[in-house]
Amino acid sequence: MPKRTKRRRHFRHLNQFDRDRIEALLQAGHKQKEIAGILNVDKGTISREIQKRKLKNGCYKAAVAHQKARVKRLNSKYQGMKIEKYPALKHLIITGLKEYRSPDEIAGRMKKEKLKIRINTNAIYKWLYSVWGQSYCRYLCTKRYRKKKQKRLPKRGMIPNRISLKQRPKGGIHAEGDLFVSPIKSKVQRSGTVVCVSLTQLLLGQMVKNKKPAIVAGAIRKITNNGNILIDDLILDNGIENKLHQQFGLPTYFADPHSPWQKPHIENGIGLLRRWFIPKKTNLKNISNHHLKKCLHVLNGKYRRSLGYRNAYEVSIERGIIQKIPDIKFGENLREKVAFHCRI
């Protein structure tokens, strides 16, 4: 017969009420075994409590004992304790950060590879924001410690001939499109048009010299390779640059005004592009089309939690959206920074 293991007794921490009862029972002359039975705890718990928390004269005071226990518990753990305890885990995280991997990528990859000692995303951020990991925060794409408050958007007008997003068919491969522009003070009209395939997070883009509807329509046709990329429809915002949406070459639907959450994938994609390579307030006059494609190529090679920690190229080829990974040539100045992303 298999050997029966002894069932472990439920453990709980003593609170202020328990310690008050211990003090009262000790003063009444009860033994430690009797106190343990009254409190329904192990007799060793009472013994250790009295030995560790008693005063120098041997008396047990509940208020002093509770303060000592509280201080010990506060000092028992600290932010990043697990990472500091395991040097190999710390080295793995630091290496990933220096390779411009996000904490989510690092934690997700450790889980996917089923490492024996691993940690989650929130724990990595806690370690980074503690005194132990502050020196490595410079490798984060945001490079800041607090979430930036979102400003309210101004009112914008509607464009003609628009079809609401509510009328879009549920099935099919959907994509989302948007622009990122130069700062207003620079008075530069050059912008970037980006399309994101919602199913695979694949990012495609093209630089445009201005936001005129005809120019944007031509850029969208070029991005979708005149319909050769497998996309069923496109979701856009209500910017006047999308006025000629009927010339895009595929059905187009529009989100509600001031509702960026209705096209979250393109908002996230442009956000990643801004944080990693082309920060806000960057004058796009000197950003070439080839440079944009190199940056998007890097982002398409990032492991994503929503894709099971695969990259957008792998899933897009599997779904038949694209046939192969594009051949992008990198210059020496960008190669050192992003070469690790291109191991596909």
C-alpha cells in the first residue's frame, strides 16, 4: 500500500486579537498547550511567539509583540527580491533589456521555454522601479516611471460617404489604418501612413509628402500592393485625408468620432513605432520611406503575447496574408541596435 502522507495543518498569522488573548491567558496562569488549544493553533506557534516577542524581563506584552511582528514582516520582503536572489535570472533579464526586449517579452519567453525559475511581467517592472533595477530603466522604450496622462482630443468634423464600423461584417481579415505626423510647430506636411492587420499584428507603412486625400489613397494602394496582400477591409478614423476612401481598392469602414479604442491595433502599433524609433516631436522631413520600412520590419519581428510569443511574420505567413518575409537591408548605424529582432 502507498504510504499516506501527513496532511499539513492550515497555517495563519497571529493578529492583534490573538496576542491580546495570549497575554490575558498567560496572566491567568494557563499553559502554552492550553493557549494553543483555545486559539486553535499549533503549540509550537505559541512557544515561538512568546520566546521571540517577550520583553527583557521575560514578560509578554501584546502591543509590543504585535509591533515587533509587524516590523519583521515589513522587512521580510522587498521589491525585486526574487530577481536579486537568483543571479542567473537577473542576468537573463538584464541581457534581454540590453537587447531592447520589453519586460513582457522577457517574461513571456521564459514561460514559453518553461524555465524552472521564471518571473512575470509585473515583477520585472517592480524590480526595475526599485533601487536594485533603476539603472536599467534606460533600456525601456518609455524611459519614464509614470504613466503619461492622456489629453482630451479636440472636436473634429465628419467626412462624406462614410460607412460606420457597425456595418462591417464580422468575418474576414480586418485591418486598421492611421497617420503619424510631424509636430505642428515644424510646419512640415510630411507624414507616415501605417496599416495594421488586426489578426496577426502585421505592420505595413509608407511615407507621404502631405496629407492630401489623393496622396493618402495612393499610399494605401501601395501598402496593400494593389490588393495582393490578403486583407478584406480597412478601418479608419474620420480625418479628412480619408475623403477618397472609395479609391483605396478595398472596403473601408470608419470608427466613431474620438473613439481610438475601436481600432486598438493600429494605435498600439504606431505607439510602438513612436517609442522605439521615431519619438513624438520628431520632424519627419528627414525620415525616408526605407527607414520606416526598416523600423516596421523590426516591430514585425517582436514576440507578442497575443500571438503566443510568436512574431507577426510567422503568423501572417501561416494565415496566408503574406507569402514571405520581405528582404530589408539595414545600414550599419541601425544594424547594431536592432539586429537581435531579425532572428526570425
